[in-house]
Amino acid sequence: MQLIHPTLPVFDSLAEAGARMRPDCAVVGNFDGVHIGHQALFSEARRHGRRVIAVTFRPHPAAFLKKYDHRPLLPEEHQLRKLAASGADAVACLAFTEELSRMEAAEFAHRLVSDLRASHVVVGEDFRFGAQKGGDAAFLAGFLAAHAVRLHVLPTVTLDGMPVHSRAIREALKRGDLQTARGMLGEPYTLYGRVEHGFGWGRQLGFPTANLDTAQWIPADGVYAATAHADGRTFPAAFSVGRRETFGTRLPHSLEAHLIGYSGNLYGQELVVVLEAFLRPQVRFSSREELVTHMQADVEKVRTLLGCGT
């Protein structure tokens, strides 16, 4: 057992979780972002038991199977924070290995019953599991019923007519649609990471930036109004995502935050960037002077949007 979150035990196996916790209800899923659909599952689970456990996987199956460029919507410690806030009392975090990827649906369902020993299980209607996604909610319901375990299947939550899924949040972020992402997540999209060394161009232009290194899903290229938390304080920030094409055509992708009102050195420190609004797409300017003019305008827009004056 680990204790990554201050109050949420994390078990490495179903057997350990069953022996140590004896949960009444299990919620099974990937919980990427712990969006409002996931939160609804835990609300349902709280109706059926005093001890609720989340059953999830590391790494995310999509990342293991390399189906697409998978980056998490939340780092693990913040996923645990949201799971705890949503109603989980513990997490069974199963290592997604080659062996697990080949496990038949019936075998996984058997382990849920024999190892975890919960009397209730909650899943979403689109839940799939087992090798080649051979098991679904209907299969699981039949298997569990034969072992006196009740399955509760919730319909997919929608937002403005759109099904809420982690992939829908990624798609919204990839087009700069922060409003949809925020609605589905139940909170603003937030990036967590550390400040790394950059080229120092922002400082040369009069707008020093903190270069964020993060493993999370990256939103659309462009400039954002953001709130930055660093050095124990909070600052309005102009946040830029892109390749800085004004300086060249083969530069690496970068995430840079200009913290308005900050003076100091953040290298190596933790930085949290809360995305508040999309301001504009990335543009390749004809000169550094033109770039500076637009950066000044971006900062003023941030001040106006976040109500921080001049």
C-alpha cells in the first residue's frame, strides 16, 4: 500500500485492497481527469456502501498499447485528489502489463469477485474490459449476478448535448475550447510542472517567462490568460503555447508563462498554470518589434480579463 495522497490509500492489487479495506462498492475505470462523468459514478457508489474503492490502471491502457499519443489530463497526485473529493475512500491501482492486456474478461471479472469481495460495482454504460475489450457492462452484470454482486450501470453524462469523455476534453483543449473542457472537468484545465531553462528571449524582450515542463496533455497553440501559482504566491499570467516561429522554423514546442508582477528566479521550482481564457492563436510576426507590440497587448488583455488593473 502507498499513500501518495495525504488521506487516500493506494493498493497495488485487488487482493491487497480486498484484504485490507473490504470495500462495499467498487467503481471501475481509467478516471483520466476525473471528469463530471466519473464524479457521477462515485456519487452513485456512495449510495450503495460506506467504503468505496476506485479500481484503475497504470499506465493508462491507451498509453501502454500506444494507440495514440496519450498524455494524462492530470498528474497522478492530482487525480487522487479529485478521486478523494468525488467520494473514493481508496484506490486499487493495477499495473497494466502485457499479462493484464491479454487477460480475458471472465478472468478479470472473477478477480473482482474473489479478490475484492465488494457487494456492489459501478461502471459507465460504455465500459469495456478484458482482452480485445471482450467484456462489456451486460457481460459483467451477468457474471456478477451469479456471485450475488450487484452491478450499477450509469448512462453517459452529457454537457450541452455532448457526451462527456476524456477524449472529448482532449479534443476541446486541442481547439482552444476552454469552456467545454472546464464544464466537463468540473474545474479549469490546469497544468502542473517545473520551471526549466529556456533561451531567455522573453527576458531580452522585456517579458521574462517561466518555461513549464509538464507530462500533461498540451492545449492548442496560442496565447492564454492564466492564473499562475509559484513561489507560494498567485499571479495573473500570459501563457503561450507554441514553437516561437518569430525566432525560427525548427524550434521545439514550448510552454511559457509571463507572470505579471513577479520578480525573481523560478528555475527548478514547481509551477501551476490555471488556464482561464484563450486570447489568440500563435502568429509568426515579421519582426521582434511587432512581437513586443502584441505581447504588450496580450498582457493588457490578461489584466482586463482577470481584473488586476494596470
